[in-house]
Amino acid sequence: MNNNNLGNMPNDVVYNEKYGYISLKKLKMKLIRKDLSTTHLCVIAALVLSLGVSFLLSMFLSIAAPEMLITTGIPPYLYYMINMFGSAFTIGMPFAVYLAFKGESVSNYLKFQRVRAFDSILLILGAVALCLLANFPSMLIMELVESVGLDGGAQESLAGTNLFESILYFLTIAVFPPIFEEFAFRGVLLSSLRKHGDGIALVASSVAFALMHTSISSMPFALICGFAMGYVYLKTNNLWLSIAIHFVNNANATLPGILYLYLPETTVNIISNLIFYGLILIGVVALIILFATKKVFYTPENEKRSISYQLSAGSKTLAYITSPGIIAVMILTIGMIVFSMLGMY
């Protein structure tokens, strides 16, 4: 470009090595889209890997042990072990590779700052209450979907038939997913986007977390949980707290399936309801205390920010919905949901 023409350029035009001369606003939006697309490649990889693992497992069993598929299905202990290591492989590996390619200190993403014990307990209980309350809209959506003859995404419990299988069941649901999913969605994805603003980081990580569940009834539940756990991580910079919230929520979900092995159904239902509604009640009290002491309100940390940080909420939203990575994840997830609802997946 002729330097004599530079004086005729608008004041907001800057030079970028990759994009050349570009308006500052467009450059900021491109930077957001780039990071959104890069991080969501990990989400796509996780979805594709989960499909691949399921397909390979079905192929292997159809050849090596077809009687399992025809008669009893996969034995519970095998199902749990596959899911435990599968969650580490399908969810953990893409995000671990992403961190390796970034070449930055892991401490920039996985933060474990000290938080007062009392504040930690209040935040965990309050967030758990929100997660449990999220069950109600999810159940309503599932009933609406199933009322028109489609698959609402309800999963049959496989709690096992003995103590060993119950332990594997607990590890599969309550231990492995909280660790690897929090590492992926709060530790890596959310942290990678914070430089553009905590708001877009929270929304993007929560929506991605919801889309990973690929069930029309589970997604609203996962979205609300994602917001609750992401907010606590943003407020405290302590990944252990979001893991703890995830753990308590999932552990509560495993309780009935385990207790059914040892107690009458009526007793189990009473215990489950007492714990479920008890946690909600205690959590609401915790939220009231947090609001009263103003400890629930979020104050952003003074962290290193990108030049895109000052973009308006509308511009960030536009950058988000037009990001190729977001669009690709949406298309893949919608496809998986449709196939699942039609009983083809």
C-alpha cells in the first residue's frame, strides 16, 4: 500500500501482521473468533472421539462376544471401566493436547488459589442447589419430547449387582467426569477465553459443556450447571471448588442406584428425596448468606487482557455466533441429537 494514502485512512485502522490494515473493531472480533474456534476444535475432537470409541466397542463386541449384545448386553463392570477410561481419553486428551501446543504454563489455566473454608462451603452448597433445581426444567423438556413419541434422552441406570460394581459405578459417574470435565471446560476452555472478558468466557464454556451432553433433556441441566460451576471458578480461581460442586451433584445422582441393592425401594425413595430437597434447602440458605454478605457478587481479577476485552457485549455476541468453531459444534451436536431422538444413535 502506498504510504501517501495512510493519512486518508480512518483513525481506527491499525496494521496487523496477519490481517494487514484493518479496523480495530474487526481485528478484535477476529481475535475472539480465532480463540473460540481453536478451543472448540477440542470440543469437536471430544465428540468425535466419543462416537469413535462407541463404534469401535460395538464392532469389537459384535466380533469377539456377540452373545453379550444379543442376550445380556455389556456387563456392568466392563461398561464402567470403559466409561472411566473413556472419559479421560475422549474429554481429557483433546484439551491436554491443546495445552501442550499452547506451550504456556499450566498454572495460567488450572488455578487453585486459596479460599476461606467457610466461603468455599457456602459457594459449593449454593451452586449445588442451582444444579439440583436444574433437574426440573430438564425433566419437563424430557416429558414434552417423549409425549410426541421421540426419545427424550433418559438413560437407564446401571448401578450393578454387587459392592464391586457399585464402587465402579460411583467412580464412573461421581469421580472421573468431575475431574476431566472441569479440567476441560472450566480449567482450559474458560481460562483460554478470559482475556476477552469473563462474560464471554463463562457463556462459551457453559454452552460448550451443555452441547457435549448431546441430549435434548440433559442440555438445559448441563447449561445451568455450567454457569454455576463456571461462576464459582471465575470468582475464586480455584478449580477444586468447581470439581467439588460437580462431584456432589453427580454423587447425589448415583445414590438411588446404589441404595436399591441394599434397601427396599420405598426406603430408598424417602432417603433420596430427603437428601435431594435437603441439599436444595441448605443451598438456598447458603445463597442467602452469600447475598447478605455480598460475597456472591463477582469482582474480576486484574488479569492480562486482550485488546478485544473492551468490545461491547453486542460485538462479542456477534463474534461468538459467527465463529466457525461454534457453528461446527452446533451442527455436529444437533445432528447427534436428531439421530438419538430418532433412535438411530
